[in-house]
Amino acid sequence: MFEYAGAIHIHSHCSDGSGSLKTIVKAARRAGAHFIVISDHNNMKIKRERRSAWSDDVLVIVGEEISPRYNHYLALGIQDEIPPNQESAQANIDAVASQGGVGFISHPFATHKAQPTCKRLDKLLGLDVTVYPWDDLDVEGFDGIEVWQYMYDWVKHVNTFNAVTHAIAPGRFITGPDHRALAMWDAVNLKRKVVGIGTLDAHAKPRVLGMFKACSYRYLFSTIRTHILLPKELTGDAEEDEAEVIASLRYGSCFIANDSLADASGFGFQIRSGGFRYQMGDECPLYNNAELFVVLPRDGEIRILCNGLLIFSREGGSLCMPISHAGNYRIEARLNGRPWIYSNMIYVV
Ligand SMILES: [Zn+2]
Ligand SMILES: [Zn+2]
């Protein structure tokens, strides 16, 4: 399999991000991201100006973050901009599907700020941000969920008095996916396949006292990335490669990693059953000899979950375990006690 790490959910100066496409691509190349997904609020101006392209060895994919007041929805693989329907999250999901696109619920349990706060000081510090949670849990037909998002993981703990330390060392305050997002993801998958991705919501804007750019593009692009696994190498033909990347995200042949802890490239999760190997996103028939395999690029804690429940954990670099029950299997890995890797699921039936 060929593996590519992508920085997903990036705002440019075409909405409320601070950088041009050129700046963003340069940052991605320096961070070692193979592909990026730009998702400005309610517009695809960059796509209108230039089609998807390889630029400086980075594949640039342009989607849209459909952004009503609540229920932001990340859309990829759409041709025409979708104006946000303020009343109906379902209408936005359906609009993406009608264009053959793939859509992800954005920052579903967004919260901000630990107490205490001081409004005037927060404004001075640049902490007066509005949050945009997902508030309609009855929707159907979405393809995936942003299970782990860097900016909301970071900002949810920031308050007036710890802002400077958060700005100087943002990575120290990343605590992992919101447990409610993981629970929602596991629950929906009991009914149908829904893919989990890791994203950034990169704006490269927060400043503390006008001095620090707390989360620059370059910094963020080296943190939470979604690694896709493809059966063949990308070709250099941007349109063809964009289709491959999007198909992989739709299928769930991908995993989430905080690569700033350690590069997670090489992570492996398979189930072998009935003489065949099954990968993330696959449906796997259960035979007597079924075994689950995990390989980490560095020793860490390997946790195996079935239908959202932890069934086994162990320190090490690999493991092989027989399985005898159907269910949705996924892997979490921790490095030095910190959240590191979240696989997509293999569906044993
Ligand atoms: Zn948003
Ligand atoms: Zn966003």
C-alpha cells in the first residue's frame, strides 16, 4: 500500500484564514504534508481561480466548509459552491451528496473556554472566538465525522490566564478527540459505515498580545493529519489523484495521527480471515482462524476497541490477536501516555 499524509480543513484569505494559496503550499511542503484540503467558508474561490493541482510536490484539493451558524459541514469532491442552508443541516448534507461529493461533520462538539475569563482581556489576547458546534444529531447520510480537530482540541482549554503558555507550546495542551465525538462515531457505525478523519481548522490567525502567531500553518500541518492508504502510487495527474484521495477518505482507508508526537507513517492494522487480508474500511467475513494484526512505527500503547468498547490493550510495537466475534474493530495508540493514532474501522460480519 502507498501512504500519503494530508493536512485537512484549511482556511485561506478567501475566507477568514490569513494566508494565500502560495503561503499555504509552502508551509505544507515544509511540514512534509503530501496533500492539503482547503475548505474556505461558503466559497471555493481558489478552485475557480485554478483547478486542483500539484504545487511544489503538494497535491492541493479545494473543497468548501459549508458554514451556517451551527452545523458546519466539510465538503470535498463538489464542483459548485453550496450556499449554506441556515435552517436545515440535512439540506446541506443532501446538497453535497447530490453533487457526488463526500461530506464530514465538522467539529461536532466544539466548546470554548475554560473559566475564568475576562471579556476585555480576552479580546486583547485574541481569545474572543465564537464556537460553532453541530446541534442537529438527527441528520442522516453524512459520510464522515471530524473525530479529532486540532484547533478545537487546543482552544477548549484556553482561558484568560493560561493563554500565553498555550500560545508558546500549543502541543502540550492537546488532549485527543472529544469523547463525545468518538462515542457518536462508534454509535453511528453500528448502523452504517461512517468514516473518521483528523483535521486542523487552520486559520493561522490567533495572536497573543499581537506577538505570537500561536498556530501557524507550518506548525499545524505537522500535527494532526489523516494518512490515506492507496493500492497504487499517485500519478502526478492532479484530477486523477484528487479522485483517488477523496475515494480513500470516503471508503475509510485511512487513519488519524498526531504526527508532531512521532511520524505515524507505517502504522498498520489488518484482519486476516478465511485466507484473505482486510484493511481499514473493509467488511470482513468472520472465519474460525481470524486474526487481528497491529504494527506501530514506534513502541506505544496499543488499544483494541470493538463497537466502541476497549477489549484489549498492551504496550509494544506490534500485536497479533485471534478474534472470534463480529463487530466494528478499530485501534487507538498512545505514545508516552499521549493520544497518537486513531484507525478507521474494519467491519467484521
Ligand atoms: Zn467550522
Ligand atoms: Zn473551519
